[in-house]
Amino acid sequence: HGAQYFSPKTDAFSVAVSEWVEQGWCDAWAGEHCVWSSEGGVSPDPKAAAALRYVGTPGMNAICRGLLDGVEARYETRAVAMRRGGGGGADRGWVLEHAKSGSALGEYDFLICTDKTAAAQHRKDLDRELLDDFVQPASAVPS
């Protein structure tokens, strides 16, 4: 949720963005993209003029907060995760703890990481098998 702006490239995403605009979560951005050259200095970028760009309002996290309305969410909390149980079925999931205090944050069926380094290979608190169960199908989704 930290993008400078975003531009819908598909009809389906354009429809979703229109709904977000109606909800007040984002609005069109009227900023200007520029290019620099040693010959001409700073000038408007002609390739960027046609693209419609949006920003979250009042900030980029407004879209995330809007989409999470009605869902329990904790912000500004660093959590550590570990696997719950040893087998399959109901024992597969995530137990989250507060990284500083160690207090329990809850047990969850799914874990969504929004930080690009959150699921990095060096993380020792993530169960590799559970993470691979997510990464392999997610990698197959076209972007």
C-alpha cells in the first residue's frame, strides 16, 4: 500500500477502482510526469499523458483499510509466526505472537505478508512447507 500511484490496465480492475472512488478510498491523480534531458532540461513526458492514475485518499492505505472493513486487522504490529501442530488438516495454520512482547495475537488459517521481505528465505519463524504451499500456486498467477 505504499505505491506512489496506480493505473488500472484491465476492464475488471477499472470497475473495481470506480467502486473505490465512489467509496472515497481513492481518486484520480492529476500530477504530471516529466522527463529530463541534457538538451531540453525538464519537460512533460508525452508517453505518460494518456495514462489515468489514481492515489489513495487520504493516503494509499485507505484502499487497504476500506477493503478490510469488517475484518479484524492490526496495524503497526510486528508479528512472528510459527506453525501450529505437527500434522495436516486442522493442525495446519499459524500462531502469531507480538515480536517485542511475545504476547499471543491469535491462531489463523491463513497468513498474508504485505512486506516484500516478510516471506524471505532467511526468516526462521515461517514454516517452509506452509510457505511453499502458498508460493508455488501464487507464482503461477499471471500478473
